[in-house]
Amino acid sequence: MGLDKGIKDQLTQYLAMLEADVVFAASLGEDEASVKVRDFLTEIAEMSDKITIQDRVLERTPSFTIEQPGQTSGIVFAGLPLGHEFTSFILALLQVSGRPPKIDEAVQKQIKAIDQPLHFETYVSLTCHNCPDVVQALNIMAVLNPSISHTMIEGGMFKDEIDQKKIMAVPTVFLDNEEFASGRQTIEQLIEKAAGPTSKEVFADKEIFDVLVVGGGPAGSSAAIYAARKGIKTGMVVETFGGQVMETLGIENMIGTLYTEGPKLMRQVEEHVNEYNVDVMKGQRAKDIRRNDFVEVELENGAVLQTKTAILSTGARWRNINVPGEKEFKNKGVAYCPHCDGPLFAGKEVAVIGGGNSGIEAAIDLAGMAKHVYVLEFLPELKADLVLQKRLQTLDNVTVITNAATKEITGSDHVEQLTYTDRASNGEFTLAVEGVFILIGLMPNTEWLQDRVVLNQRNEIVVDKHGATNIEGVFAAGDCTDSAYKQIIISMGSGATAALGAFDHLIRS
């Protein structure tokens, strides 16, 4: 197989950064998968005199640990860490060698304070762009705390385990053989689930902010940067940095950038935020906002932050179809990310609900893996761009069904059928599918604001041209607002607008 020249050139630079000798302790057989892993490890070991390979019997074959001689790190890779997981492998290699992980000191203290043994296993696919965040977070926890261990399991090489455990979404994390988490998770969220939530006392000494941004997507990040550049005290309450953009792969309409991907873009944005004096409070979720002497933002842990102005940039999430079976079979056949979960449905029949750009792009991607793809559109015709529709028409294993109102998703322990009604004839039909991908647009994350700010009929925050809401000193930006169009670049612009509006308000106050 062999690594291509570009990867090897990049790898050479990283291997030069190793702080100490490293051992690949590998459990390998004579099977094809083991041969691939052996070739991978051998090729890398030959590139550095600090790396050696040893044979060892591990729980899975093929698999290998990364550790310093005579020590254990608790990090295991079962399968090949290529694709999106190659970065996870490189970071683990550097961190095990002694190079410190780039995380907040407060987060490091939380990890080191965990005093119980925790053994995590994460099932991934190499095409999943959410999986590396989870793998890298758990690897860091294993590096920093000897009581914690973590195994990444590549689903393609351990398909029997995937089938046996009925895993139909990645990443799926098990803790001590019990399902622990599924989907994208930050290191803060994983720590909270494993060790309990951050105490509200941590926030007790926070000074009053000039601007407090709620949300960490493109709008919130832009707002924080613009506010911090004014030299005012700026904070961010962030549940997951990156927001919905972390679910987006190909981005070709970011002016000045021909092509990028959501996770890469938001990593760059986060680095930009960190260049300024912004108090970023990750893993936190706001549950209330009110106006007293100052604007008060209450967090779910009970802490109350005070600020002179606030910018709401809570973004949006995938819209649900709200039919029986959707909630019950989430991650058991019901999915929202074809890039992450598509490979788990290779050779199976699946349905895509939604005929807009997102739905048709998903159908095109899935057609290359699935046995057959059914596209269900509620309206009489597809809404996607014509170029996507033409591409879809060239695929033999795709069936488009219009005027289709999804009625129910059924199955035993996973999805087995989807029932829909033909809106033209009122006839009821059933499709035998094992996966249902729902892509019918976004809905704003504003439920907690129902009785606080003025919302429109779509539950979007109503703002003026300065980004101001009906509450004095409270602004809003991005996909949670009534902006006419939902685009990354528009969200960034609205974040800047709201920050400038907040700054003008502070000057006038």
C-alpha cells in the first residue's frame, strides 16, 4: 500500500518533533488486515530512529499501542488509523513521546483529578469527520491520567464487532463495555459525562463582561473577535466550538478560499479567537437570560454570568420530522450525517428524507456505498440545484419519490421499514430499509428564549440592522436570527455587525 509522498513529507516533519523514544507494541497475525497494519507501522518506524516495533498479544488483532519503552500509555489503535484518523495517530505519537497536548490548564486539572479506572473504546469509520475529535480527546485523557485507557476501533477491520453490537452511527463510545456516548463530543463534554459537570463555583469569581457571546459557531466567533479587538472584556459561553459547521464537509463558497472543510475551517477560527483575550468557557450551555442592573446569563449548572451586553449566536440544528420511530431509532438506523455513518450501511437499502441540496448531496454520496437509495420529497418536485439533480439522474441505484409524507419508521432493535403516504393519491406504501437519513433543513436553537426575546413564527430571533433584539443590551447573530439567508459567510458578517452594535451601545450607555 504505502504512504504517498505528500503524507510522508508531512510525517517527516512531525517525527522530527518526537521528544523521546517510542514503541509500537503490535498484536499482528498473518491475515490481510494484519499485513496492512504491519506494513504501515514498519514504513513509519523506518522513518525515525526513535521508533521501534515489538510483538505483543493484545485484546484485538490487528492492533497496536503507542508507548515509551518500559511504560504504558493506555492508547491503542485497533485497525489502520488512516483517513481522518491519521491526525489522531500523529498527535498520539507526539503526546506519548512527551509533547504536551494543547488544551486549557483547567481541563488538564479536571482530567488528572479523575481517580477511578476508565476504559474507553471508540468505534469509528475512516470517512467520519466527527470521529477524530472524540478519539483525540480520549487519547489526551489517557496520556494525562494513568487510570484512563482508550482504544480506537476501525469499523472496516472489525465489522463483526460492529454487527454484534449493532452499531449504526459513529463515533460510538463504550465505557467499560457499556455504551457511553454517540456522535460528536468535545473533551469538556466527555469529562463531564465521565466525572460530573463543572461546579458553578468555578464561575463565581468571573468579573462583569462588557460583551458576553453565547455560542461558538461562525457568528459567535466573529462577534468575539470583533469585540475583543475593541479592547473590551469579552467572554464566550460555548457548548461545542464550531457549531453546525462541524457537520459540513465541502465548503466552496467561502470567498477567498477555493475549498475547505467545516472542521478545518472552525479549527482555524478557534485559533483566531484564541489570539485575543477572550474568556472562552467551553462545555457550557445557557438556559436563561434576563435584564436587571446588568444582563444576566444563567448556565445549566446554575452559575450566573453578568455582562453589560450579550450576543446570542446559538445557531441551528438538523430539523426532525417528528414521526413515530425517529427518536426511538436514532443511531440505530436513523441518522443525520451521511459522511459519518454512510459506510455503516454499505450494501444495504436506505432512505433519504429531503429533496433539497443537503438531501440530494447525501443521496449521491450514499449511492456509492448502499445497495439502493430512496429519496423522499414532501413536495411535488425536488428543491435541489439543477446540477445536483442531473448528477442524481445518472445513478442507477437511486429512486426518487415525490409527494411523500413520511408516516412512521419501524423495526425491532434497528430500523427495518419506513412507511409513507403518497400525498397525491393518499395511498400508503412501505419501504424495506435499514437506514433513514433525515436532511430537511435546520431549526434555530432558541427554545430557551421563548419568553425572553421576540421570535418570529419560525422561532428565529428578530433583530434590527444593528443586530439588536427587543431587550436593551442584548444582540443576536447567525442562523438563530431572522436573517433571510443561512450561510457561513453571512453568519460571520452578522456576528461582526452584532459586536459593533454592542460596542456602540456601550459607548452610548
